[in-house]
Amino acid sequence: MASELVFVKLGGSLITDKTAQELPRQEEIRRLAREVQSAKQEGNLRAVIGHGGGSFPHRPAHKYGTANGFHNAESAIGVSEVQHAASRLNRIVVRALIDADVNAVSFSPSSFMVTERGRPWKVFLEPMKIALAKGITPVPYGDVTFDEKQGCAIVSTETVLEAISKKFKAKRIVIATKEDGVWRDYPNNTDLVEEISPKNYAEIRKCLRGSTSTDVTGGMRSKVDCMLSLAKKTKTEVIIINGLVPGRLRDAMIGRKVVGTRITA
């Protein structure tokens, strides 16, 4: 029987301290990597492990306005700085996965994706297809892209996973954050939304907000928008979980019932 494919997104605020410049949460990253390996073995899974940029690329992206394209003489500097910062965090995540016995390989969206006004336009996924077939775990991430209309753009990890899902059908998508899921009463965090669907999203979206730290990809609202769109197109269930709780990422990847917010079509 063919192994199931699971997409995972490790949130930038989960794996870095977003209040400081380029400060990875090394112990959390290593623990999450071990949970990925445990899930792959126990659940006989293949996986794509994406991650956010956290305190690494968001600050230079904000400084140079990279998400809005080329607009002055320093824009090219911004592209270089953002790509370099994002890739530095990616190397840390890949190293942790390898140390946990996951055969992980970095996949930089800036090298396999061209956008059009920030949306995926041309995506080349043949290397990823071969990697998955050979038991390799691709590790893409939020990144700068070259853009057909505006020169450059920024894509979130959710946008990358959405583009990948057009070629690879995932059994489930797990979004690991620092929260138990989506809260109706954020930041009081007493009323967890257990499920988001097209039927209730208009109401739930009013409760969502952007990031409280520097985040050029738009915070929780844009992430849920993207994942709901993906769920509707692919009928893939998405679950947002608290990755700080030991074992929860592993259990969610395998498909066990865990505390979180499910996004369904």
C-alpha cells in the first residue's frame, strides 16, 4: 500500500523568537524534527515539511518593501537579503531533521516558482516529485520570488503548500503554531474555534487579525484565507495545532484526534 502524503507547516513564531533578530528556538526545532520522524515511521508517511521565516526574513522584507516589488535602487538588495535570511533558517531546520534521521532536502521557492503579483504563476515541481518517490522529505519555506509583473514578491509557506498541492494530493495538512488553533476571543484565548468551513467563515474571519510582530505575509487571517481556499479546491482537511505541546505534531500528522482548529470544505 502506498504511503500517505502529509504537508506540515512549522510556523515562524513557533521555531523562532519573532521579537528578536534571527533567534531560532533550537530545542523546539529539534523536538519537532523528532516528532516528524516518529510520525513518518509510525504512520508510514511521506511528508513535505514547510516552515515560516519568523525573525529571519521578515525584517529585511519589511525594510526593503520586498513584497511590493521593485520600486527603488535598493530593491535588488532586498531580494538578496530576504532570500539569504530565509535560507539561513531553512538550513537550521534541515539540519535538525537530518539529525533526527529524516532524509530532508531544502527546496527554495525562489528557485522553483515564479509569481504574478505575489500569486504562483509558474511552478516547477519535477525535482520534488522525484525526491518524494525516493523517500526524500522536501523542506520548502516562505521566501522571496521573482515576479512576472512587479519584479519580486514574497510568498508565505501556506501559499507554497497551496501551489504544491496542485501536483501532489496530501492526505492532510498540519499547521503548527504557538496557539491551540483559532480563537474567537483572541488574545483572551478562552473560546477555541473547533472547525472552520465556508458556512461559518464570514463570522469567524471577523475574529482574525494580522500578526502582532513584523510579518509581511499577513498573520493568521491571510493564512486561514489561503488554507480554506486550498481545502475547497482539493478537499484536503487542514488542522491548526499548538506545536509547543509535546507529541501533538506527531499525533496530528498520523491523523489522531487532537486539540486544534480544523479547516474543511
